[in-house]
Amino acid sequence: MNYTARVKNGKIVLDDPVAFSLHIQRYENKPIDLHVGSLSKRSGDQNRYYFGVIVRMVYDRLIDLGYQTCDLVQRQDEFSQNLTLEDVHEFLKQQFNRSTLFSEATGEILGSVGASTKTLATVDFIAYTERIKQWAAEHLDIDIPEPDASLKYIISPK
């Protein structure tokens, strides 16, 4: 299992310390292998594929099924019912890229939120998109194609 973190003032600060803590309990008093290295962030091609193909296809299918913003996410602008690509992106983050919120004072779990996808490493971003594609096939009955390097993905607002 891989976890991401940052080094701040010479200390490791985990992005999801609760999950890490729960996971490492099984290795108590056992030797472990620890790898430290820089993350390679997702590429521009991955970003264009995600927004231009995955988010767009999920958006189009949800519109076909009659979904509105209030069905997927809570938004500050409660007056608008029209689903947007950003709403779909937020929904996908909430469903497939959750991060645990906890109290630093007590360690109590407060809840979870959809975490940013901007900092995902390339391999983690691929895993994220695969989870979405699997869900879309099972629940929306759409087959999201694999990325094709010979195509140009254009992100256009809707």
C-alpha cells in the first residue's frame, strides 16, 4: 500500500495519517520496507483524458438520466439546478478519492471529503480513473475508452 506525504521542517507529514496509522498496526514489531522518493504528478495528457473523456462521458450520461446538481453535490449556489462538469468532477472526487478529516487534538475522525486530484502521482491517478471507469460501466452502463495517444482531447465548457 502506498501513502503520500510531505516533508515539513524535517518531519514527515502524511496526507492521510489516520489511514496510515490503521494500516501499519498489522506490522507491529515486524521489519518493513520503506521507500522515500518524489512523486511524479499526472501528465497533461492524463489531465486532458480525465476531463475531456471521463468527466465528459459521465456528465453526458448523468444528464441523459435526468440528474441535477442537487442529486450529486452540495454547492454554495443552491439556486442553480443545472449539472456542470465541475459538479461531476467534485462528485467523482467524493466517491473515488476520499480523504479522512480528523482532529489533530484528539485524533478523532471527523469525516471525509473528496480530496484534490492535482497532487496524485501518475500511478495513483491511473488507479483513480480505473475506479471511475469500473463504476461507470456497472452503474451508468457506459464504456469509457482507454486513452489513445494519437488523439487530442479538447476540454470544452458545457
